[in-house]
Amino acid sequence: MDEIRATPFSAGLRRLCIEALQDGEQVIWQGQPDGVACMMMWRLLWWIGFPWLLLTVIAVRNDWINQAAQPLVMLGVAMVAAPLVMLLQDLQTLYLITDRRALILRTAWGRRTISPTPFQAMDADFEILDIGGGAGHLNFASGRSTRSPDTDYTGRYGFRFVRDAPRVRDILAGARAGRMRRLHTRKPAAITGAAARDA
């Protein structure tokens, strides 16, 4: 089982994990998005955002723009900040595969969300989109709302920016077929034993 990275958000994710699991539900795998891979995918915005801010500052100092300065600065700041915002969101995200379903848990921006997908609601075949750097998107459902951060523009839904996606796909396929070793079980009060250390 992959470890939850030690961050200021780890405790909140552990608590949400305990709340999300049903009685008797057994966790087979857990992991988090590769936030660095996600941030690097959006780094093009830095190549645009930093020159944009520099040109805006030059234009303001030379009195080339007046009332348009504020929106132009805000747009440049947004482009520079976007990859870092994505990294913070990934640090507040946890993926779970259990003996019943796949879950995406998120505590980002003060909102605690649990997005479950039972095995019977998954596509017959899982799809991997390699994004380079050892990370990829593992899509296991389709026809979802494109407003979800875990869905692409075609409605394919799954774990985004997951490390070693082929291994995770095999774990998910094995769990759906009932072949995977179960690592811990949801207890009424808390996760116990080795599971508490891994969570």
C-alpha cells in the first residue's frame, strides 16, 4: 500500500478515510496524485504568466495603461499561481481501492468530498493515458460530468496523475475480480493495526 505523504493535510485525509469506509469494507490500495507531475504539466502557464506580469509592470510604469492595469495584473498572477494551486489540491486528495469500490477523497479548500464508484458501475476495460514522468491517468468509468476535477473533457473518470498507473490498474482489476489480498478492514471506531500506520 502506498503511503499518504506527510503534509499538513494528512490528518484530515486520514479522518475522511475512516468516515468514508463502510463497516466491513476492506482497503486493498491507497495512494495520492503525483502533484509534481501535475504541476509540471501546467508549467506552460509560467512561461506565459511571468512575461505577462513583467510586461504589465513595464506598461504601468510607463503610463501605457491605466484602468486596465488591475485586471491584467490579476490575470498574470492567476497564470503563475495555477500550477501551485493544482499541487495544493493534489496534496489534499486520496485515492482508495477497496473490495467493493474505488473512492476519491478530497479535503481541498475546506470542502470534504467523497466520490465512490462501485465495481458494477465501472467500464468493462480500464484505460491508461500516459502523461510521462512515470505518471498517468487511470480511467475506470465513463459518461461522468465534465465538471468534476477527476473527469476529462470526454467524461472519462478515474484517478488522475497516479504513479505507476499500470500497477494500480492491475490492483483495481484484481480487486474487482476478488483476487487481491485485503490489507485492512473498516472498524466502527477507527482503523487499527498496520492500517493505521499506512493510513
